[in-house]
Amino acid sequence: MRHRIFVAGLVVITAAYCWGLGWIAWGFSRAGGPVGWGLAIGVTILLALTVWVTWREVLFGVASGRLARDYSAPAAPADDARAEFEAARSAIQEDGREDWQAWFRLALAYDALRDRRSARSATRRAIEARSES
């Protein structure tokens, strides 16, 4: 529940930021002239980009949370993070690339190794594999 409150707070802060950007864009458009309209369009693009990124991240969080809820860990996970990574990688090679649980296991192994970029990529693959099955 604590995470949901935190995410809701971040969304509220982002909404306030978007309101401020909208107010600034409105002010630039009221100033008129080519510079005012150019700045208003630029701020509006920034506003749209902010909304899109926030929406995308919230959807990613919801989908990865759903994966974590439905994930069943292997019977005997390795104690060492590196050994778990190797086991997860070999599970993907053996079971095929369509098993979402193998991809999510790999994402957890990457996260244990503190490789966040690869963990997010593997989580995205798990989300795609689950939606296809």
C-alpha cells in the first residue's frame, strides 16, 4: 500500500507540474507574436511529453506488479546473485523465449546484480510474452 500512495503522490506532483506548464503556455500564447506562439507551442510539446512519459511509466508499473503477483519462484533458487543470473539465463535458452516467467526470473536476477537497465528490458519482454500467451 505504501508504494501505491507514493505513486499517487508522484502523479499528483506531475499533474501540478503539467498545470504549471499549461499556465505558462497560455501566458505565452496571450503575449502573441511569433516568439510568444513559438514558446507556447514548445511548452505545449513539453507538456504532452510529460503526460506521455508518466502514463507509460504508470502502465509499466501496473503490468510489472501484475507479473510479480502471478510469478511462482523456482523450487530451489540459487543463493548467489551471479549463480541465479546464470540459472535464469539458461532457463530462457532451454525453455524458449516465450515463457514470461523465465523472462521475469531473468529480470529479478538482473535486479539482484544491480543492472537496472537490463532488468527493465527483461521485464518488458516478460510483459510482451505474457500478453502474447
